[in-house]
Amino acid sequence: MAGRDITEGRATRAIAVDVGVLTDTSVWQNTDVAYDTAIGGMPFIYAISDSRPYIRQTAPFRKEQFDNQTEPGEQSLTGWWIRSQSSFHDGTGIEFYDPALIPGEGTFRFKDSEGVDVWTEGEVTLLNSVTSAHEITGQLKSNGRANQHLRSIKYDSTDGVLLLDEFDVDKISASGTVTHFVDYNSGADYPVYAICDDGTDAYWITNVTNAGTPRLRVYKKALTGTSTTTATLMISDNSITASDAVMEYVKERIVACINNKIYEIAPTASSLPTPLYTHPSTSHVYTSVTASGAAIYVSGYNGIQSTIIRFTLNTSGVMPTLTSAIVAAELPAGEIAHRIFYYLGYMLIGTNLGVRAATVASDGSITYGPLIVESTQPVYDFAARDHYAWCTTGVNGHPGLTRINLQNELSPLVFAYATDVLFDSVTGHRTTSCAFANGSDQIIFCTTATGASSANYGATYIESATVKRPTGYIQSGYIRYNTLEPKNFKRLLGRGDFTYGSMTLETVDADSIEYDVISYDSSVPPVEVTTTQPFGSQEYLGYKFLLYRDGTDNTKGPTFKGYQIKSTIATPRQRVIRFPVYCFDVETDKYNVLVGYEGRAFDRISTLEEVEQNGDVVTWQDLTTGESRQCVIEQINFTRATPPDRGFSGYGGIVEITIRTV
């Protein structure tokens, strides 16, 4: 008989089409059979009834968990994603605040700061202000070294610093009083190439004109003297013209590097001794001298190659004469050592790229670590107090210093650090030297301009003993909860004492655009507020806290103690949909159109289970509403039932399919 044979499929279509195994598309389109739904291109007729309902619901997007984070309350136990920070004493140096991913004691680090003291655990306060005290006239030398040098000294009963500024040497008290110590005149005299002191006397290297030629001279003068006090001539050598020099009083002797030679000079010397070492290159520049318990070290560079050599004292305490350099360390090509500084068992190395720290072995050998601080200007000098070291890095383009905490080693030879005192009314100057005014906690630093035509070459800056900076800030690392999913950042709370001064809270987006949220002061206590900017969901967000000095008492300011933020996940919600469908050999649609063949039910179940097993994303269609979604099959539940016609094999029933949209 002509027409359709339900045992063999239809004359106009293959059995594969009736099963739903499509070869050219995964989307089903009804033709003569009114199917209700399709999944992966396989069509079905709904078997919905009161006992077999169609169900769709929001998929679970939070999992049950317990709070085992370092910071209590960080888990999303009540619907919020929480991130908080209660201290900042691990310093700056992170981009993202993901505590689980930060090596070492990383939960107390932050992204950036300026003008604030972060070193008291659990507190952030304003640093003291600095004032400009004395103009600098010397520029950078042609070989890149600084013409300025500061030393902590005590003269008479006055605490202060000794400032070398090319042709001049001045004594500057903690209050800013300047006393001229050496006055040479540009054009008539030669610069002071290097200076050091033993606590009582200062020693310096210069030239004088002899028979029309500049010749080496070494002088000394008591630190209590002034420019009117006649200096004592120690060494006169008419065979040498000094063009560059460094010197330091270490281990009860003066180690002086004059041109490319190194000398050991006694404080009572009257002639220049035989050099301990002569570098084979006359263009070699020595930059710094320091000493550890085991050895004396000298840094220098020749072109792009920079080394640190060592002299290990013999049993009688004498430095040996070297015929070849004993290299203690060699820096990577292109990195130049400008200053070496030994303190608390570590050697700090200031280079044109930043600061490294090194350990010193008992035999005098050193092992240096990675760059701790990366600066945009060379690091020319260090100063130290307690377990901190200050270095001349500049601060965000302004004259200023960075402080390193040598008691907080985050990873091998990497220590916590943060920007410190600065003078933010000037830009374009390099910070060249720093020292504490003897007997005080007031640090003094100096700068020089980088441009040859600058009328104001630089200045010295003195930290106030009591007056706070007008303002400062600290910015958290960007918060992303260790996931790239978008989030809705909705709540912010700052903690602290705002009796004096105030603090403004801001959000910072991925483009570094800042949005004010709220200000706390004595009249507005710390309250949790809603954050509405930036608008919409964000992958990550930072928070900036601006501290302002008290308007009445300039010695007081606010104390910031930490913050907490709350967010929700912004990922689009998934749907879980469960629906029953018929799966018999022969079926009839709502228009009584018959479709099927013997064995069709088993074929369709097998194909459906194969799709489920692969776990691939397929297209689900509700042909009754026109809805179409991408999904994965989460569960297939097949219940075998009596077929509508006993003439068939009887393998058929109801399939409950559970899908999750993606």
C-alpha cells in the first residue's frame, strides 16, 4: 500500500530524521509533525501532566562553605562576597589584592601610597611635612654621579648634617640653620670631589693649581670649624690630578678612591700611600665605599659593567694590596651600582634601576637578591634608623624617599617597603642624598635638577619634628576575589579614629578613574555606605583612602585602621529546566499525525544518553513558545511504560530531561 510504513520510516524521509540524528544542523524545525521541544536537534513531544510537571528554576550559584581565611569573615556566608584589610605594614608592591596568591605575608600589602606612615601595625597616619631649607647649586656629574652628599654629624652642641654641594660644604642644623664649612668658588677653585668624617674631623679631596696644572690635595678640619677656619693640609701630590673621587671612614681608616686607584689613608697621613689597587681601565668610576665585619667593599662601573670588589683584612687588620680585583658581586649588564650601604647584616645596593639587598658571608662574599624597589631615578644614597632604611628614590616624580623595613622579609632578600617623606610642590628633580640630623628622628634629603639650564638646581629638605603633612593617601590593590567573573561592588566601610582631621573614601576603576564615596570626620562617624560608581558590574575595583590633617592643630590627623567591602557576583544566573517527553516507538502529535517505527524508542534513548555522556553544549528549543537556549544535559530519567500498541516491542516510556542553561 502506498504511503507511510511506520515500521520502516517514511517514504519521504529517512529513519535517521525520525530519530532526530541530524547531519547538517543541531536545530530542529517542524514540518509535518508538530513536535513540542527539541534538544541537540532531536525532537520530542511533551508528556506534561499534573504528575509530571514542567519545572524551571534558578540554578544554585553559591556553595556551602566554612570560613577558613586568614582574615575572618571573608567567605560568602550570608550572600555577600567580602574582602577586608586590617593592616598595611607589609608595604606596597601589589597590583591585585588576592591574599591567597600573594607570596609571604601578603595579606597586609597594598598598591600605592603617598604621604602616609603604614609601619605601625593596624594603623595608617599622616607623615610629617618637610620644608625647603637651603638651595643646591651643583648638578649631576658628567659620569652620572651626584655632586651632593649628606652625612649625620654633631658640631659643638648642635645636631645636624654635613652637606657637600660640589664647590661648597655646609653644616645644616635640624632647624635649618646653615653654617658654611668650606667655601670654594666656581671658576677660581676646584670642586670638593669627596668628603668623609670620623666624628671629630672632616676630610676632603680637591685640587689646587700648581704651575698651571690642577694637582691633588687632601685637607682636614674639625667639625666645629667654619669656612673662616683654616683647613689643615694633609696630602699634597703634584703627580696626580683628581677628576673623580669617593672616600669613607671605615674600620678606623680612610678608604679613598681617586680616579681609578684605591688608597688606604690614615687620619694622620702626610703623604699619599701606594695604591691598594689600580683598575686596568682609566675610565673606571668608583661610586661608594662601605664595610661589613669581614671586609671593606668598593663599588664602581666601567661603561655598562658594574662590580663590587672586596678587601678582606689580614690578621693584623691591614688591607692587602691587590694585583687584581676580588669581585664580590657583579651586577647584570646595564645596571650600575651608585651606592652600597651595610646595615643590620645586609648590604643595600642602590643602582640606576632601584634597590637590591645582599647577604654577607663570614668570608666577605655577598649574595644579592632581586630588585626590592624599582625606581625611575638612580638610587644614590641610604640612611638608617632602627630596623628601617631610607633610600633616595623620589616619590611619584617629587623629591622624596622610600622606606624599607629590614625586619619584615616577605621572601628571600625582598623586604616590605613604602614611599615616605616627600616635597610635592616640586617636580623634575632627582633626590640625590639623605641623612638624619644627628640626635633626632628628622631626616634631611637633597635634590638636584636634571636639566643643565635650570636656574634652581635643587634644594635641601628637612622633615618637621611635629607638623603633619596636609594630606596623604593609601590605595588598596585591585580586588577581584581571585576570579575574572564580573561583580557588583556595593558596600564600603572604613574604620579608624577621625576625631582630628578627616578621611575621604573613593573607588578606583580599571582605568584609574576615582569616584568619591563619603568623608568621615568628627561629625560623620565611620558608617557602611553604598557605592554606586563606577556604574554596573566590574571585573575588579580598587579603593583609595585620602587622609587630611586637622584644620585647627597641624600636629594631628586621622588614624585609618582598615576597611571592608561587600560585593555580589554579577554572572548571569543559569536556569535548571526539567520537563517530561514521550519516547515510544510510535507516537502521535496533537494533530493526530503518526510517526515512528519499531525500535525507534531505544534508538532515541541511546542517542540522547550519548549526548549527555559527552557533556557538550547543545541547543534546547521549546517549539511551543519559540524559546531557544544553549544548555548542557544534567540528567536523563527514563521510565519504561506500556506501549500504546501491543504489536510493537514494548520498549518505550517517559523521559524526564533536566538541563542547565549556559
